[in-house]
Amino acid sequence: MEIYSSPVVRIEFDTTKKLLLQKWIGFASSVQFREAIDKTVEFVKGNQVKYMMSDTTEQKPVGPEESKYAASVMPQLFGGGVKAMAFVMPKNVITKLALSSFAKEKGMPDNVQYFDNVAEAETWLLKH
């Protein structure tokens, strides 16, 4: 079911798999990016979300402040019941570098992994 949609992201929840999917598209302004992150946190807090996937395949780079903002909500997501999170890596090299930097900066735990495609990410998630 669709949770939230804007020109830059679509957020859906698979009630059977308990999987929340963020599908990012293009460039998100600071306001658009933070609004999507906030909607994600809000949904996780009020629902039984076990897994999260952020598909950044078509996403353009976000600024360092937005990366820090996204990293700052990770404890809320895992505290809200998320067991594992997967990122599907972007095609855009600059976005890929930004996402890799985000991971290194926060020292992501073992239950956060990075994949080249949605199928691999979902297979890994559902094993947790």
C-alpha cells in the first residue's frame, strides 16, 4: 500500500512482508528529502515494520546536511521495530559516493547492507 508520494519519492508498505520501501527519483530539495524521512519515521513508529529498503537507483545526490539528518533518525527506525535495512545503490556515481560516505560516517551496524539491485536487497532482508 502507498504511504506517501511526491515528485521525488514513493513510499510503500508490503503488509505481508512487513517491508517498507522508499523509491527515490531525481533530485530532492532539503524540504522534500526531510519530509520523506519524517513520513518514514512516523509510519515506522505507528506500524509493524520489520524491514526497510531504500531504493536510490534513480536518486540524485543530497547534501551533507541531509545525509546527517537521515543518519540521525536511524536509532528511531531501529527502536521502532525495524530489524534490517537495505540500500539499493544508485547509478549516479556522485550519489553512490555520498551514500558510501554516509555509511562510513555513521559506522552502520551489520543489519544495514548495500546492494546493486532490489532483488538481492529483498532476499537479504527477508532472511533477517
